[in-house]
Amino acid sequence: MAKQTKITIETDSLLILRGQGSQRTWCSTCAAKVESIAVEQTRVISNVDPSALEEWINSKEIHRLEATDGSALICLNSLLARVQKTKTR
């Protein structure tokens, strides 16, 4: 009887579009310049529940930044990492 080998390949893709609302900002936690968006705009790019988002910000899993005008921003690198962590569970 011939031996068979089954190979399964899983792939993920991510498309990031830079919109008018995003900006390059220094994230001290990442120690790098990152793309960031206003906290209010996270619902536009993600289906994360607002209460979960607030929990992630408070637990520092998502990096909160401050714009030059004092408004709150979110580091997209940390948001992506946290969303990916949720998907693997």
C-alpha cells in the first residue's frame, strides 16, 4: 500500500490602508514611529466592542498616545497585536 502525505497550508493576509485620520506618531512603548488613529476612529477599522477596547487601553495592552493637540490616539501596532491575540484563542 502506498504511503500518503497530506499537507495543509493556512494563510492570513492583512491590508492596511493609510487614511486621512491616521498619522505617524512616536510610541514610547514600541520605541518607534507608528501609525496611530484617534480613539473614536477605532470603530471604523475594527469591530472591537467599545468596552473591550477600553479594557485593553486600561490594561495597557493597547498603547494610548497623545497628539500634539492633546487628543487621545491609539498605536495601531499594539491594536493589531491585541486583535491577533484574540483570534488565536
